[in-house]
Amino acid sequence: MAQWEDVLGTLVRTRGRALVRYATLLTGDERSGEDLVQDALVRCFGQGRPLREAVAAEAYVRRAILTIFLDGRRRSVRWDGLRHLIARDEETAGPEPAVSLRVDVHSALATLRPRLRACVVLRFYDDLTVPEIARRLDVSDGTVKRYLSDAITQLERILGPMPEAHDEDVQLISNGGAR
């Protein structure tokens, strides 16, 4: 049986880039994704948990990444609502408009609310089913379907039509339940 140090080393060496890509899809930024993976690794391995298998450890770390991301977004939203009461913005917007010549998936994902983004990443990046996503997020299947439908609608406004994203589960919601 492997020691946790060996499991951590193997996980980082063999699956580290995949974990960073996963976290980057959630955060929308590679550096933030790297920080998120680091936080998840510390949370998973820093408390003496007996993680002895790399496959189980990866699943545990992915769950920690998702949890830390969602918790951080909740804190950020709360702080944004209070910050104006105690601090002034030090930055001023420049006169030039922010123009993007190329819209990519990362920037489109960044426009989604955290729960919508998490559902999209879990569905289309992790290739999880609706019930699996519902279990991970601790919500109902119907809520996941609604989140996916809303997210796809919003992403299509930015990226254009995405017919492959409309699986049967999402179509049921988008069409008001009609087949």
C-alpha cells in the first residue's frame, strides 16, 4: 500500500495538468486554476487523510476543487455587496472600450454564474450524467437540467449555435417539457 506522499507525487505528476485544466475551466483563468488546484491538494493531503490510491485521490481532489470554487464565489459575491461600504475603488475605467476580437470558450464560460459554469464543466468536460452532477452539487436532477439549459442558452448567445450541446435532458427543459 502506497504512502500518501507517494500518492500525492504520482497524482501531481500524472494528472496535475488535467486537474489544472479542470480548475481553469471553472475559474476562467489558468493562474486562478493553478491556485485552486493547490488549495484542493492542501485540503485533501494536508490533514492526514488516508488517501492511498491515485484514482480515488484524483476524484477526491476534483470534488475539493469544485467545492472550493463554489465556496469562493459565494464569498466573493457577499464581499462585492459589502465592499462599497468600507472601501473606495482605486481603479478608474479608461475611456477605451474593452473590445474582444475573438471570443473563446474560456471567456464565454466566465460570463456564467458559478453554478451554471460548474454544471457545464461537469457535463461537457467531465462527461458526467445529469444524476451524477446532481449528486456532486447536492441539487435535484431537474435543477441541473435547468442550469444546463440556461447555461447553453447564454453560451449560444456568445458562441453561436451549439447543436451538440442539446442532449435529450436539456431539450426537455428548453422545449417546456414537450418532446
